[in-house]
Amino acid sequence: MSPAVISSSYTPEDGAVKRPVSITGSQLSAHRQPEKLALTIPTLREAENLPGLLSHVRSALDSAAIPYEILVVDDDSRDGTGDIVSAIALEDPRVRLLVRKGERGLSGAILYGWHHTDAAILGVMDADLQHPPEVLPQLIDAILAGNDMAIGSRYTAGGGLGDWNAARKLFSAAAVWATWPIQRPGIRAKDPMSGFFLVRRECLDHIEFQSSGFKLLLEVLVRGRIHSVAEVPFDFGCRDCGQSKANVKVAWDYAKLLARLYAERFGFGRHSES
């Protein structure tokens, strides 16, 4: 799957799915709302979770003083997700449904959502209820305070891994440890594997990101123009409905991403950036 490039420009036209066209930095302020948030929620067979999740997320975001939209990016689940989100969107146009056909992968779904918004602040959270929506205002406050990125973190003080067993905790710790040499000194995140974060769009403009796999945050930390990171603690929740998407392919995609980032970091690969 080819890399995906985040562009600064997108003009919504009746919900049409269009690829973004690049514009120069001098045009940005005239074409987007500077502090609007677009929160992408990737879904694959998560219909049971969505009514409660979207209600909770909207309530949390309503308490933050920022314009927002919620982009549900569904990988053609055919489980009723489309009907559920469309019904909610009728009463709240800030909720939008985007459907990808013939594609799979969490990172690709996130990038797809980010391509189809004009927001200056881009975010993501899971649909499985393991990321608490009540943390969103704190993440927003961290961005509005001047940080390039705000991460919902399980590893910073006050965070936790929930009821994970010892083997899963060990594997997660090893995966985090493996990122330490390629993260930038001074802004190393304690939880670079989190799937719950916000980032300023300008930090990603015209950088190619791997659209396969599940660990977009790590690539953003390594390859994005990130100069400041805030980590907000949260305790990882339990999945009530649906099934985990973790499998051997996910681990393999992460290994490939890690190898590529190591190669670029230490001069053995091409760093693709305009």
C-alpha cells in the first residue's frame, strides 16, 4: 500500500469524497478555521459500541470551547455502522460518516479521515470504548496551551494498562522500549504506541506516512515536525463489545514500520518529506 500524504487543503462539498489538493502555507489562514478539531474514529465491526460512544464523545467535546467534527471512518463493516452513524448525523451535522471499500488498517483509516477535513487540529480515538472520552478536553487544553501534540498516555504518571495480563504488559513495554533510540531527544513520549492523541495539522503537512498498520503515532513522533508533546494520563479501559483487531499481521506491520524508521533515523533509508 502506497504511503499517504497529509495536505493542508480540503474543501467539503456536500460530503463528497475527494483527494486533497496542496496549497501554499500563505493560503492556510484563509481556507480553514484555525482551531477547529477533527476527531477521527476508525471502525471495523464496532456497531454495538457506536451509539453510546458518540453520545459520550459529543458530550465531552461540547464542554470544550472549540469547534469540532467527528469523522467515523468505517472499513465497510456491513454491520449496521452506516445506518447508526447516518441517523446520528441527521440530528448533529458535526458527525460525518466516511466509508472505505476494499481497504483495511487502522493507520490508513485515520489518514483517510484526516484527508477529508479542513481542521487545523487532528485527532484519533478508538471505537472500542477503551479510550475515555472525558480525557478529550484535557488533550484539547494541552494543544491550545501551545503543544504540537497531546497524547492520551497509559505510561505517564497516573495512567494505567487496566486488566492486561503480565505477558501483554511485557510485550507492550518491550515495544515501547524499542522506540526509544528513534524518538527525538527532548520530546520522547512515554507512550508512543497510544492510539489516542491530537496533533496540529501543520506538523504533518506534506509528509508521507505508512497507511498500513496500527501504530501511526510512532511515525508521527519520528517523522512529523513535532517540537512539543504533552502526555495526559488515562487508564486503559475494557472492551465491552466487538472483537480486538490485534493479530500476527498487526505485529508484522509494526515490525516493518519500526525497521523503516530505524533505517531512516540512522541514515540507511530515504526520508520522504517535501
